[in-house]
Amino acid sequence: MKLDEFLRLNAPDELAAMTLAVAKASVTVWDNIPFKSGLLAATNPSGETQKAIDVFSNDVFAETLTATGLAAEVASEEMAEPAEGKGRTSVAMDPLDGSSNVETNNPLGSIFGFYSKKLPAPGRSLVGALYVTYGNVMTLTFSFGKGVHRFVAVRQGPNMSFELLGVDLKVPDKPEVYGIGGFRSEWIPPVRDFVDSLEGRGMRVRYCGTFVGDYNQVLGRGGVFAYPQLVKKPGGKLRVLYETAPMAFINEQAGGYATDGRKNILDIEPKSLAETSPAYVGSASLVRELESRISTAERS
């Protein structure tokens, strides 16, 4: 089944149209990654050095989504202020997740959260979320609140179509992998102890430095991905609106659980567009165990 047909049967019209717009734009981004990998003499609003492909991806997605007439605003970590639109749905995006992986040819991605409220907004106001993975193949993984579904890009001569790859994806019951960001020496003690216990359970490390790439491992094999609270960085690194809430929404629809160490990430009410949080995402039993370890340590 092709993407447009699936969306026509299974998604609200507005979300279907914006998803198709993202799919089309993602092909343009994928095709341009080899040609726009250099650093620019600029930084984004978070103070990070920008690559040409960061800016290109941001502009392509922002212009494409605004042109649908369905987005009320499009916000990104690459823009100081959201792009204003005429629609009803707010979009928060990470236009190129893991751009530091360009030089090493590791997976890249794009993340989109579709919110029913003006940004910043809590994850509970998400009506859909989507992520693109640019790897050996390009895939779109998304949820509109009724399961998680995946399509793969298939090139046929000069044309590209998206074909159904998986319906109602679930995080496997038996966890196999884990990936934890940051330096081990900087993890808070309960995270270090938890990871030691995973190694003792025979789980394998899988970490590529791209949220969507690492989460794909969890969705396919079961386990946990985290960019944790650090001793000197208690607020974590990943941004709530652009990264952790959309991925938590998808993960919950796949039967998993996501926490900032204290509460469900979807219950965070960010006060700013750039607010960050620790993130522990994956198999419900594992993530809840880690949340309990962190809570117990804080009470001690």
C-alpha cells in the first residue's frame, strides 16, 4: 500500500496532508545531504555550530509545511522565532537530527511533532508525531494516536514512492539493546548502576548518536535509549518540543514508556521553545525500573 492511500484511510485530512508534505520534502533533504555537509560560519539559537545541511533542511521543511496552509506555526531549533502560518496545527521539528554524524556516515533523521495548541505546549497536546530516518534506506515512522506505522522510500527511476513497511509496530517484550548518551563519568549514580545491571542481563550496547537511529534499535529489538540527567547538566540535552515529546508520543503508541526520570515526558509543560529534559525512552518495564531507581536515590 502506498502512503497517500494509507493516510486517506487512516489519518485526519490535515495530518495526512502535512505528512505527505514532509514525505516529499524529506526526499529533497536526503538527496542533498552529500552536497551540503560543510560547516557554516554561524550558530543556531542554542549556540550550536550550524552545518549547511541543517539550514537547508530547516528551510525546506519550514517552507513546505507553511505552504500547505494547514500549519498555525512551524518552530525549529534552527530558528529564533517560529514561522507563522494560517492553519490550526502547530508543528515543532528537529529538521536534521544527528547532523554531526554526516562526516562519519552514520544515520541521520528528522523529527516532527504536531500540536493542537500554540507552542510551547505539553506533549499531551500532540495529535501526531513523525520521524524520518536517513540510513541505508529512508523510512517514515509515525503515529496519529492509533498505533505506529512505517513506510519505506522506493526509488523507481526518477520517481520516489513510499510503500508500507509495517503496521502497528510494538516495542518487543524481551529487551535486547540499550544506548546511553553522554560520558559515563558524568551520569548520575542511579543511571550508572542501572546500566551496569543491563550489562549483567546480557543486553548489548547499540548507540549511533542520532535519536531516531538509536530509537529504531529499541523499537525493533526492545530496550532503552537515554540521554540522561548528568551531574553537571541536570536538565539534560534533548529539547522537549522538538525531540523528546514527539518521540515519547510514538513510543507510547508502540507500547513503551518515556520519562524524564520523575514523570512521563508527555506531562512536561515546557515554558520555552528550547526547554530541555533528560530522556529515558523504550520498553515500559525497563524505563519504569530506571525511573524508580532515580526516585529512590533522590529520596535517600
